[in-house]
Amino acid sequence: MTRLSEAQAAEIEAGRGETAPTRRAVAPALEEILYQALPVLDHGFIRVVDYMGDDNAIVQAARVSYGRGTRKTSQDEGLIRYLMRHRHTSPFEMCEIKLHVKLPMFVARQWIRHRTANVNEYSARYSILDKEFYVPEAEHLAVQSSQNHQGRGEAVDPAAAAAMLDILRRDAAQAFDSYVYLLNADAHGEPVDAGRPGLARELARIGLPLSTYTQWYWKTDLHNLFHFMALRADSHAQYEIRVYADVLRDIAQRWTPLAAQAFEDYRLHGADLSRQALDVVRRRLRGETVDRASSGLGLREWRELEALLAGDAS
Amino acid sequence: MTRLSEAQAAEIEAGRGETAPTRRAVAPALEEILYQALPVLDHGFIRVVDYMGDDNAIVQAARVSYGRGTRKTSQDEGLIRYLMRHRHTSPFEMCEIKLHVKLPMFVARQWIRHRTANVNEYSARYSILDKEFYVPEAEHLAVQSSQNHQGRGEAVDPAAAAAMLDILRRDAAQAFDSYVYLLNADAHGEPVDAGRPGLARELARIGLPLSTYTQWYWKTDLHNLFHFMALRADSHAQYEIRVYADVLRDIAQRWTPLAAQAFEDYRLHGADLSRQALDVVRRRLRGETVDRASSGLGLREWRELEALLAGDAS
Amino acid sequence: MTRLSEAQAAEIEAGRGETAPTRRAVAPALEEILYQALPVLDHGFIRVVDYMGDDNAIVQAARVSYGRGTRKTSQDEGLIRYLMRHRHTSPFEMCEIKLHVKLPMFVARQWIRHRTANVNEYSARYSILDKEFYVPEAEHLAVQSSQNHQGRGEAVDPAAAAAMLDILRRDAAQAFDSYVYLLNADAHGEPVDAGRPGLARELARIGLPLSTYTQWYWKTDLHNLFHFMALRADSHAQYEIRVYADVLRDIAQRWTPLAAQAFEDYRLHGADLSRQALDVVRRRLRGETVDRASSGLGLREWRELEALLAGDAS
Amino acid sequence: MTRLSEAQAAEIEAGRGETAPTRRAVAPALEEILYQALPVLDHGFIRVVDYMGDDNAIVQAARVSYGRGTRKTSQDEGLIRYLMRHRHTSPFEMCEIKLHVKLPMFVARQWIRHRTANVNEYSARYSILDKEFYVPEAEHLAVQSSQNHQGRGEAVDPAAAAAMLDILRRDAAQAFDSYVYLLNADAHGEPVDAGRPGLARELARIGLPLSTYTQWYWKTDLHNLFHFMALRADSHAQYEIRVYADVLRDIAQRWTPLAAQAFEDYRLHGADLSRQALDVVRRRLRGETVDRASSGLGLREWRELEALLAGDAS
């Protein structure tokens, strides 16, 4: 599991070694991990490459102020929580982050659905891809869920899991061998067999599996990062993107701790109640017994509400 | 090459059979092909599912008018060409189109980079994919270009092409067999082998190749459709997305013929000249001989300019 | 209060008189009011100029279907409510609406903050503005709120209100007289006084008040229309934009009644609970007495929660 | 002309005095002017409040590199010019800038039309506006252009200009007096006349002229900044927004000098030729005489082309 080549690790360390003075807002806890490859899955990572702003910048923009805003953390915290609670999103858009992410293509296809972001992806038309595929850990193999029609249910038994992983590994290896054969080129683009033509890169790659790793620079603002996290750290998200979202939560804690805490409290661990659900809560708090028939809720929503109020929900 | 199942074809025909009166702008030439699957590549298609506006709607919005705008085509044409020439893009945004597109995943990954659009994609977490892969025609197999570092050069000889296609077909078939085995489900989701577990859909699909077909509903406005066409109908675009862009050009001609013509003239077949290139042209028109040394242009841009002025460029 | 000139009314009626057959989805209740100027404030209006899709189009996109989707309203309703509840927003983006809106400039400045929309505004650089200003009804004049720092509190007494309105009317009339003098042009652009120069339109208008009416074509998708309505139909929004949002709610009911109802239930009349607020509700439902000290909530959020659970909140 | 209060100037200086070390990319020439109010018009300014990236960051993103990209300026310059020439816009989106801008409301209304940006504006619902209005310099007063239907023509004679400015000043002063009367509050929000009610801020401001200054935090990426500059530094843009665009050009030169130069060469001082215009150029270069009749161009476009080729155009 070589996540980084020696040359890549050296480039990263060189970048980390240099500092320069700036008049801009600095987030010290984020500087600590700047450029480092935070591991995700078997070959992936997230690297913070650049950022703009901190908690104070949110306050500064909300107040359209001439200086750096207040210096009293308690006031800043109150304002930031107020903004989050009332979904005043624009001050959170005033912070920006740039990441270098390595991720399997099927994860990339989910990730790219978030449109309010800037992206530069490694080009498989221009360059040759490395032999790196995502292969799940055996304990993450599971059957189709019978509850959540798009997710996973119970884990597969170890013997069946081992057989499944063998198939995934075998097919990926074969697809990569075919890729090299079609390209007729090694990792440096040099011909392997001078006697036959090599296929153009943009075509040779079409047989590679969706588990192939790609990488990109991805830049977004804090509000849209939170939105991404809200959708992708959710229990309904596919495990393989959820682990990226969890690393982003750690990054946000280092970068804008007050805003990140407000996000966790108001969005990630909060809940939306419909008019009907709110009515159920109000009636119960008045001592009334409410069953589904008198609630006006459908069966599915009723069960979701019962789980939520019992505290069972994620 | 079954592009549509019988049930799908019947659903489409049923939709085409029904009409209803509307007070909205109607584009008759686009109505003719509404819902039809316009074939692209070996299994793909573009279907126009809905649209809003026509050439007149562009004029109407540019004038913020109370009625349908002018009825004199010559005036409308002049205004539309003026708007296109001066890049007044907002009136073109007042027309909207919704497409159902079936396309290989590696094309989908290029397509989705256009962010100003709305997308609903067929979910391989929820549903089972069909056994449909893109396999190029032999004559489209080509070596890596030595000029354009991300494109194709000369065609591969027929014998080599046949061998390459065999590999692509073999690997795709094996990957699909593995998919069915892992799922342990047929196309209707029924278990094939009751004695062993089936893997969740979101995981079973990760071994499928990038040539697998997917499909989506995709909606955008006319300005962004033109922008898509400008980038993807370009000779530098990969052939497999260019053929989709070419079908879009036909659709635009049916929908908004005046705007589509203006787009072809000003954007697709026009050219950008830099300050330095413009200076070369001016000096030559004054009778001066200008060579690269006195032009201030780099070698690559000089060659591009020479080709452009000679009329060789696409 | 001449909202429309005779020529404008005639243009609108001419548009309403013509129908043509279409194969597209048609929303009959919306066709009924198509092009009509729905009055808002003293001179403003909203006109629906075009639309794409209906409730069924949401279902069709969510299923990426080949036909028009299901025809059973009960199934469609269940799916639409599920999508709204779980904030699966992309199917709602598949419906699009285009409006012609006449509104005071200070309202336009709030409205334009919604960026995911297309806009063509009447140009005061190119054209001469009409003498139309928003003057509030006396009963809408109120003092600054002491609770909501950006809103209105109690109504001003009638005598004071009358004096205030006189000032607003007087200043607006004077500003318009100055505008005509500076332009030295009548409504048709003809010079009034041949002996002196007229100021360019882009400059002459800078002295006009923010209450001056402007108009634009504005186009957005149903998801973003709902987002606009959620923010602008809220009790914290300024009254003068709230009345536009209320007309939009009526329009949505005609256009996509199932989606509009789901929006009202889940967004407009629903509520967000934070982690801490949810904890208060759970503890109370278990019979525990919770006061602010043990709730972990700030004073402001505590009061908001108490009002919400008592059913006092809007 | 007090552009900044003492308190504001002091806050700015305090911010400028502090530096901290960072591992991020730093643009030294931009650091020099960070937070300073660069004057525009009579009371306006642009302040750079924060930025992310530099020329090297464009290269780094285009290459999806692990380190800081190349260090050879000549290579970076070649790549940046190539990206600009071929409209590969995404690497330019990897740089971000945040500005604090003070500007008249009629300029703000043009500015806000650029949607791909983040904005926090000073709220006249929450706060009281200062007595600051834009009044043009006498030499900028001009008649409506007879050529460009939305711009200015010849300057107005000094006597007429003086009379016009008196009117603008008088009306603005009166509108502000009315504002204070309606609010019944001084600049600190304290009542002026305890005996009568004050109107809510959101209503009292509706009589203020479009020349009133507002301010906002505005954040965008380098590609969209260039797009803004291309449209607003153009000779067809209104003078009062063009002067802001010119300050942005200076800022871009300090921030990303290579990209800014490429922008000036390829976009700002370059030209688009249509298919027909390109044909005229090619034929002339082959020695053919082409007049309008044989050019296929309309009168207006023909004149624009003649001016362009003669080097008269801006």
C-alpha cells in the first residue's frame, strides 16, 4: 500500500518546510497539517493545499467591518451560531479551502455532483494512470439493504467475502494488464513492444474499472463544504464517500472550530420536523396520546419520527 | 445492438402520441422529434424530453417586453446576431432544454464538468445496470497524437485494431459476469443462486469498466448549451463526446435556428485573436512582411495563427 | 394606479388568445393565468411568461424514465414527499419557470441576491423610466422592531403616518422632475427644451429614489423557487418582498400542486431542531422537566424553541 | 471628501501591522497593499481583504501536482498563456480574492449581475446609512450617445454641467434630510425628537437616491474576476463601474502578474472574429479587394471590423 511515491513525499515535505510572513488571517491548527496526505481508504488521501479565512473572517464579513472584527471569542461564537441557526449562509461562503484528493472513480462520480466548487482533475487523456484500485476490507462487504433501497445491509460471511474480493482483485489486475498492453507503454510512456502500435490514452483507459483511483484539486467555500459534509457524512451515504466526509469534519474543526461546532449541532446532529411531525410533538408535550392514524403521517415518516424522538436515529 | 427495449420504445411512442394545447411558445421543428431517441455511438442516444422558449423568447427577454416580441424575422435575426457578437449572454439563458442522455461513463465524466446544469442520473446503488458497453468502431482506434498531447493521431492498422477490440470486449464481458456473480441477482433483482449471499449494488458495480453505459436527465439553458457545444464539438475534444455535441447542434438548429446560426458563425467557426496576433494581421494588411521573430508570438501560437489565416484550421 | 398601459394590456391579451398544440407536459391551471399581470404592491406585478414541467416531470426525472412516469397520483405524491423530506433536490430542479416581474428597486436589490437564476432587467442606460414609485399604505408604516433588529415593530399612528407619506411622495415627485429636466426628454425620448443639452440616461437616473419601479424577466427552477419562497415568505423578510413571495406560492400551487404542498409542509411550516433542542424534546417526552439552565441553550434560542413548541411561532 | 473615518483608518492600520508566518503561497506585491483603501470615485474604494494562491497555484492545479509546481518562471508563463489562449478556465478558478468595496448603489446593481461570487452587503434594514452620495465630476457629464444607444456622447458645456450638478446635490441632500426625519434618529440610532415615532430603517431608506453609497464584502475566483474585468473595463461599460474595473486590473497585476498579462493580451486587447470576418481577412491577405457587399457582413459589423483592422478600436 504505497500511497505516495518517494518523489511525491519529498515534494510535500519541501513545501511544508517553507514559511513566509503574511498579513492575512492564519489558522494555526490547519497550518500544522498543511500539504500532508491524510489517508482515506486503501490508497486515497485528502491534502489541504490552501485556505482563506478563519472563524473571525465569518464575523468580519457578516459585519462588513473595516478591521478583523471582534476579538472576544464569546461574541464571535454567539454570532456564528445565530448565523448557522437561521441559515444565513453568505458569511460562511467567505472562507475558502483548496484540497488535493485521491479517490476511486466511483466516489469521484458522487463527489462531482456538488457543483458549487472548482475542479482540476488528473487527465487520463494526457497522462498514464497508476496501477491503483480500491479493494474493500472484507468486513465492509455487505448484502443489499432491505430497508434502505440504495444501501448495505448485513455483512457477508468471511468465506463469501474472500471469494468476492478475489474476483474484484483478479478483474482489476486483468484490466490493468490490458491497459498496459493497449497503450503499449510503461509508466513513463516508453513503448514496451516496438513492433506494434499503442492505443491513444483516451481510448486505452475505457476498460479500466470504476474502482481505479483518480485525483483532483478541489476548491470550495465553507458553506458548500458543510453542505457536502451534511449529505456525505450522513448514514445514507455510501461508506466509501463517508470516510472522506469524516476527514473533512476533522479538517473543519482545525480550520474554523466555532463554525464547525455550530454545523455539527445545527445541521449534522439536528433534525427537520415537518408541519405534521411538529404537531405530533406539540400534542404529546400537552399530554395527548398520538398514534399514527391521528398523526396524519405516512408509515415511513411515522417510523422515522418515532426513531428520532426515541433517540435511535443517527 | 438493442438501443431500446420494446417496453421503452412503447413508452416513448405513447408519449409522442399525446398533444395538448398550450399558450406557451412552441418550436414546431423540435416538437417533431420530441421524445425520440437520436442514436449516438453503439448504444447511446439523446432524447429531447422538454424545452422552454424559441428564438422569439430571446428577443422578448432582451426587450423585457409585454408581448411575444417582434414578428419580423429580419429584426429578430439582427438583434440575436448582435447579442451573440457582443457576448450579451443573458437573453440566451431564457431558453431551457431537458434531455435524456444515454452515454458511456467515461463520456459522462467529461460531460458533468459543465456545472451550470441540472442532473438526475440512473442510480447503480439502487438499480441493476444493463449489459451495455461502448466498443469503438475499428476505424476509430488510433495512436496517441504527437501534436496534441491529449488526443489521437493516426489510425491503427486493421489487424492490430481487431486484437485491441477483442481485448476490450473480453474484459467487459468478464467484468459483467463478475458483476452478476457478485450481485447474485438477475436483471429483475431475483437471486440466481439461493445458497450464497449477494453483494450490495453500490459495491458490486465498482469492477465495471468506464465503458459501461449510464443515463441521465440533463437540463440546461441555451447559453450553456452553446458553451458545451463550443468546447465539445471542437476538434480537440475526444471523438466520443464530439458525436454527442454534433447531435446537440442539430437539436439547436431545430429549436432556435437564428440563435444556432449565430452561434455557428460567431463562436464555432469564428476565432479569437490576441493583441499580438491582431498586430500581425494589421501589419500584413498594411503590406508589411511579418515573420515570427518580429511578431512577438511563441512558436506554437505562431503556427496556430498561420494555420488560421491560411484557412487550414478547423 | 395604472399598472399597465393600454398597449401593454393589448399585447398581453393577444398572447393569451393564441394556443398551439404541444407534446410537452402541460399544467392546465397555470395555463389559465399565463401572461396575466398578478398585482403586487401599488404598481408591481408578477406575470408567468413560460414554464417547463409539472409534478409528473419531477417523478419522471427521479426515475430517469422513458415515458411520462406513473399516472397514479398517490404514488407520485408519496415519492414527491419523500424527495422533499430527504432534501433530494435535483428532481425539483427539472421544472423551470420564467416570470416578468415589476418591482421597486429596493426589493429588486434583495431579490437579485438569489444567484441561481437568469435575469434580463429593463435598462435605464438604454431606456427612460416611467414615473412610478412605491408608496406604502399608511397601515404598513411601523417603527423599528426592538426584537428583530432588522424589521418592523408597532404601527405608526395615522397622523404621523400621513406626514411620513407626504414626505416620501414629495421627494419622489421632485426627483422625477429633476430626472426629466436632466434628460431634457419626454417619455418618447424627444427633447423638451431645444436650447439646452440633455444628460445621458445612465447619469440622469442616479438621483431617482430606491422606491422607483424597475422590471425584469427572471427565470429559475422549482427547487430554487422554493428556496426563494422559504426565505422571502418568512416572517423575518421585509413585507414588500414577502407579498411577492406569497404570489409565488399561489403560482406554485397551480403549477406543481403536489410539490407545492410538500414544500409548505416540510419547509415553510416545518422546523429545524438543533442537537440540543432535540435533546430537550426527548427529555420532556420522557417526562423530565427541562429548564433553560439544564438545556444547554442560549437565551435567544431557548425562547425560539419555547415559542415553537407552544405553537406560537409563525 | 472623508472616505474613511478615523476609527476606520485606525482599524485598517491595526490589521496591516500584524503579520504571522504561513506555509501557504504568498503574493508579496499584494501583501504590500493588503487592507488599504484604494480610492475610486468621490467616496468609494476597493480594499483587498484576503486572497488565496498566486501564479504558481495556477500551474500547480493544471498539473494536479504534489509540490508547488515548477520554479522556472519561463515554463510557468508558457503554460499560463497556453491555458488563457485555449480558454482552459478551471486552473484560474483555483485562485480566490476577497474585497471590501464601497460603491454607489447604481454601480452595485450592475456589479451584482456577476453571479459567480459571494457577497455580504451592509444592511440598511439593520443599520443607518451615512450621508454619502456620488456626484460626478463636471467633465464626466455628457449627452446620450447617438452611436452607442446605452452610453455617453459629447461632454456637456460647463455652465449646463454646473446647473445639473446643483440639482443632483440638492435632491440628494433633501432626500437625506428626509431620511433622518423619517428615522427620527441620528447616526448612532438615538432619537432626535422624542415626541414622535421613527420609521423602521427598511422603509425610511426607500426615498434615498441610487447615488447613495453602499458597501460589501465580495469574493470571487480569478477566472470570474477576469470575466468581470473583461466586461466592465470595456469601453461600452458605464464610466462609474469602469473605474472600479481599472483598479481591479492593478490588483491583478500585483497578485498574479503572469496571468494578468495573459488576460490583457488574449482577452482585453484581443478580438473575436466571426466566420465571415475571418473570411474577409483571409481574402485580403491573399490580395483580394473586399467591400461590404461581398463580405456578407451587416453594416454595423462591417464598421466594427474596419475599425478593428485599422487599429482604431479600443
